[in-house]
Amino acid sequence: MAGSLGEILAAYAFDLELSRSSIKGHDAATGDGKKVHIKLTGGTKSVAPRSEPEFLIVLRLDDREVKVVYNGPGAMPWKNCAKK
């Protein structure tokens, strides 16, 4: 449920077109066709993409407020973070 909420929030905030459910590796696309993977976490929990995303948006829900943790190309976080 949290994942779906994150996708809806990101789509609204960043004008994204959501993909149909269960597409591997991305959740939405930008107007110019970039594939976007969206993650929502709560508190201090981390996120773990299963593959390198083309573009990544990470949101954090903290005290009823949504904050953008990361919004950019997926290669850098994928390269520098531990793999799942």
C-alpha cells in the first residue's frame, strides 16, 4: 500500500504518467519518456531497488509530511549503495 501511495504522490508532484501495475524496474515515465522508479519510506527506513533504475525518486513520509530524499538519475545511487 505504501508503494502505491508513493507512486500517486510522485506522479502528482512531478507530473509523471504512471505505468500499469507490476512493470519490472519502473513505476512511471516523464513527459520525455524517461523511466522512473519511485520509492516511499517511513521514518529512517531505507529503500532497496531490485535493479538499476534509469531515474529514481525517493520520498520519505515523516510526521504526516512527505519529503523528497532523492530525485535524479538512478545510476549514482545504484553504484554507491549496497545491493539487495
